[in-house]
Amino acid sequence: MNARSRITARLRGASRRDLLLVGLPLLLLVVAAFWVAARFIQPAPPRTLTIATGGAGGAYERYGAAYQAVLARYHINLIQKPTAGSIENVELLRKGEVEAAFVQGGTARAEEDDALVSLGGLYYEPLWIFYRSSLAEKAPLTEVAQLRGRRISVDNPRSGNYALSLDILRANGMDHDATRLREIGGLEAAAALGAGKIDAVFVVGPTQSATVWTLLYTPGVRLMSLSQAEAYARMFPTLTRVTLPRGAIDLVNNIPARDVSLIAPTASLVVRKNLHPAHMDLLLQAVLEIHNAPGIFHRPGDFPRAQGVDFPLAPEAERYYKSGKPLLQRYLPFWAATLIDRMVVMLIPLFAVLIPVFKFAPALYGWRVRSRIYRRYGELKFLEAEVERHPDPKQRAEWLKQLDTIERDVNRIPAPLAFSDMLYTLRGHIGLVRDAILKREAAKPAD
């Protein structure tokens, strides 16, 4: 390669050293920004999710199976964990052994710094009080106090059924000494009542509950209509008075034979705050699909409700009830929507760092190239000043040597074509100084 080709290559090229000095710090800045942003990216949603339901044959188990079918469409495996009931469900949530659980209203209270939030109210869970028909010889029983001294099933101590039953019994002054309680529940309690081994059963659940349905059709068993239902609703804020209309269970057999007044807490779905947002969205979708239909105790659209019940409503749930399914999930497959949603946070360094980098990096690189040219201008200016201060011709050789050194350095400056005009201008000024030095030699007087 000849000298001309080498000069052309340097003019066309860029200094690797300049690119390294300018680009490496900016690259490190971008990498650091992406690293910080990555700290805020949610991991991909796990493929499994555990929900605490309840006893076998109960409504929680049935709804858990329905939720399981909804989440399976998105390849999420919902694992049902059978429990003794609502109280145990809350305990498992607080221990972190499950991510979600059905909770009966009034069975738990939010604690300070509690890690639990609600995804809304799902449906009414009436308290059904069934008793043996032989207890009502003259007229149907309408007050809990009429069961004083009787054998009453109140379910197991870790269930919401048990907690609500004791609240009602205590409100009537029927403590353990006055009432013989049986800590059995579910179908076992239904069988015991049908066999005459107990006198009454307190059971909480919707009409679809296996225990409730069995007792409604058990011969010799009657359902109590609470004449004091409104008083209970006023006494306990978590309870609502509801009416089971005549014939609502079975029009052909006229079950029940009359309107029945009941009291009902509201069931809710409670989750841990750190539950993956994608799982929250899927659970909320299941809630809306499954609980939006009308029921015996509510009209269409009454449920699900954006209410916290025992725990505060999750912000994600509040947004979901107002706006529905997230925008990306409306048009994209679940996996793609969650991926994009997670990666959106990476746009932060793009706008906060990359744009300024792209804006200032060329200017910074140009400053480095110009500074190298200006440095040679400074050397040339000092040389010219020295020639003016010391016009002794004897120093001509030294001046020309310094000038040649400056010119060689200028020819070695690697610079893109955009800066070639500055290089040519500098070389022209070097020529002017050389001419000035040579003219001084020519002007030297003869000996």
C-alpha cells in the first residue's frame, strides 16, 4: 500500500481508540441501565398454582374444579388442596403453602402488614339450619333459641361453618354448657341427622353444596326460616339477609314449601400479594366466567363484586373489574401477552439511556477528533510565536524539524471524511508557517 492509499484509509476510517474510549463507557451505561430495569421484570408465571378449597363435596371443591378447567385453557395447572374449611385456608395462605384460597366472609380479619388481598366477593353462602321434623310438633321452628339443649352439628373447628355457628349460638346465649355441640360436618352430619343421632345441623354453603342438597331431600328433615334474620344481619356486618323463594329448589315437588329467610356471609377469593400478576388475571377471568351467572339468591350482574370482604381488594382486581381483561390478552395468546407485558419495562433504558447516547455519542466522538486537530494547531501556534520572538536564522533547521514532526502527526490522525476539511486546512497552515520560515532565511543579509 503506497503513502496515498494509507492516508486515504486513515481519512475514511475511524480511530479504534476513539471508538473504544467513547463507546465503551456508553455501552457500560446502557448495560447498567438494562440490568437495573431487569431487576423489576416479573419472572415468567409458574405453570402451577395451588388453591385451598375445602371438604369433599363442598362448594369450594366444586368451584375449584371449575377454576381448574378455565386455567387449563392457558396451560396453567391449578392444584386443589383439600382443607377443613375457611379458617384453615387463611392459615395456609399466611404460611405461604398455597397461593389462593376460598374464604368465607367473617371468618378472618386482616392483620397489620398482612400479605393477603381479595379478588372480590363471589356469591352468598347462606347459613342453613336443618332440624328433625319431630322437634316441630305444633309449628315450624323459626328461632335458633328453640334449639336450646339439642344436639347440634357445627362442623369442625377449622371451618368457617364452625365460626359462624358459634357466633349465632353465642348471640342466643347458647354456650357449650347449654347446647350439646357435635364437631362433625358435611355428608357425615347429614347422615347423622337423617338417622336421628343429632337434632340439628348448621351448614354454610350454596344450594349446590352436596350437604345442603342432600338435606333438602332427606325425609324427616326441615329447613328453619329465621324470623330474626334481619336482626342477625344488623348485628353482624358480614351477614346479609337473603330469601329462598318457594319452589326455588324444586318446582315440581314444591321445595321449599314456603319462602325461607336465611342469613348469608359472602364468599371471596383471597390470594397472596406476591402472586404473579398473570395468575391474578387468570383467576379474575375465572371468577367472572363462573360467578357472573344469576342464582337463587342474587340477580344477574350482582356477582362477582369488587369488594374486599375480610381483606382489602387487590389493585389488580379493582382495575380488572373496571376495565376487564388486559389489552394484550384480548388480542394475543396468553404466553405472548405475558412475555410482552414483562418486557415492556425494558423500554425504560431504551428511552432514558439509548436516545441520549445516540444523540451525544457522535458529538463526543467528533470532539475527540477535533481536539486532536486543535492540539496540533496549538503546537503550530507556539512554533510560530517562537519564530516571531527569536528571529535568529540559525534556528531555522530546528524550526523546520519541529514543523515536519507536526506535519507527520497530522498525517497520522485517523479521522472520518467528515473531518477531512479540517485536516486540509491544518496542512495548509503548516505550509504557511514553513513559507514564513524559509522567507526569513531568504531575507538574511549577505556577509
